[in-house]
Amino acid sequence: MYMTEGNLVKYRNMDGELVYGITMSDVFIHSCVTEDYEAIRVLWTDDGTETNERIETLLNPAEEGIGFA
């Protein structure tokens, strides 16, 4: 899958509600204290927050509750 701005992401929150987000960036390397990883910035439609989501998590079919819509 080609990931860029405008892709739709879905997430099932703690209440079991399906929430959608829109990717706001191309894939980039996110640096944190313990490791660097590929990420994409997501704007969540339920509360307007932006988060960096791991590409590995979004593409993993075994990961329940989050992924590309």
C-alpha cells in the first residue's frame, strides 16, 4: 500500500466505537529515546488531535483495532 497524505485510518477505541483519522503527512522516520521507526501523522476526527502512528502497526493484520480503512 502506498501511504501518503489523505489516507483513511480506522481505530476502535476503549468504548468499542470506531473512530476515523486522515493521514496528514507522508511516511517519515520518527525518532524517540529508545528507537527510530517509520511513522505517519494522523488527524483523528473525533477530537481533532494529531498523533504519530507506527507504519508497522497500521500494516500488521494481527494488530486488532487499528489499521488503514
